[in-house]
Amino acid sequence: YDAAIKTSSSCLPAVHGLRDLYIRREEWQKVLTTLELEVKLWQETKERAGVFARMGRIYQDHLNNVDKAVYYYESALSVDAECMPAIRALFDISFQRDDWDRASTLSQNLSQKALREGAPEQRSDFYAKRGLVARHAGDYLQAAENLVVALEIRPENLSALDALIELCR
């Protein structure tokens, strides 16, 4: 792969092969190097945004650098404002940081596609979080509607049920 890249730095199959090899070895800095090369090769905005989002995920999940992850997620959104992995990740980070205004804005961008994409557990979790964000914003009707949707998707979501009960109290 190295020889192919040295011969032609735009050889995407070699870049992908090298990236996948580094992923299997869990050599995250080297994975990031291949992704940096890859982002320069893509012309399509959705592909470039996806690579940026993937870089953010590596910083977040494997290198424990949330600030750097946020930088790459925001880079993904600057390339493609509808990059769902970046929006979802930024929403989760904002939720964890109790940044309710940012989480609310991001949840509005997610809501149209979030109902259709992902496993039921992920969708239910998203709507439960969205309900909590609305509760913090003082929009109790929106909070209740989101918590109910979370329970419709996955009735065994006890955290959504607890949040709905608390909201009713």
C-alpha cells in the first residue's frame, strides 16, 4: 500500500487498504493520517464530510480528545450541513455537557432523519434525550411528545418512562 501511495498519492484503494490495516491494529494516529490523505482526495462534499466525522469519532472514542472531536465534527458540518453522524455526535456531546441551547438546535436538525435512521434503541434514546433538552428549555409539551415517541419506538426504555413520569409530576 505504501508503494502504491508513493507512486500515486491519489490511489484511493491503497489509502483505504492502509487505513483498514491500521484500524485492525488499532493504530489510531496512523488511521488519522490516512483519513487526512483521504479527505484531500474526495471531491464530493458528502464523502468529505463523512471522513471528517469519522476523524471526530476516532478522537472521541479512541483518543479521548473530545475538543478535537468537536473540531472535526464541526468541520464535517462546514462541508455538509446535513452530515447526520456529525450532528448526532455533537448533539450527544452537547447533551453530556448540559449545553441545552446547542443540543436543542442540533436536535431540530436531527429530528427529521432520526426517526428513520438507526436501530430502534438509538432512535428511542435520541427522542428521550430530545425530551430532556426540551424540558430544560421549558417546553414541557415538546418534552412530553418526545418522551412518548421514545416509548413508542421502544416501550422498554425505562429512562424515557422515568423522565415522562418526572415531567408529569
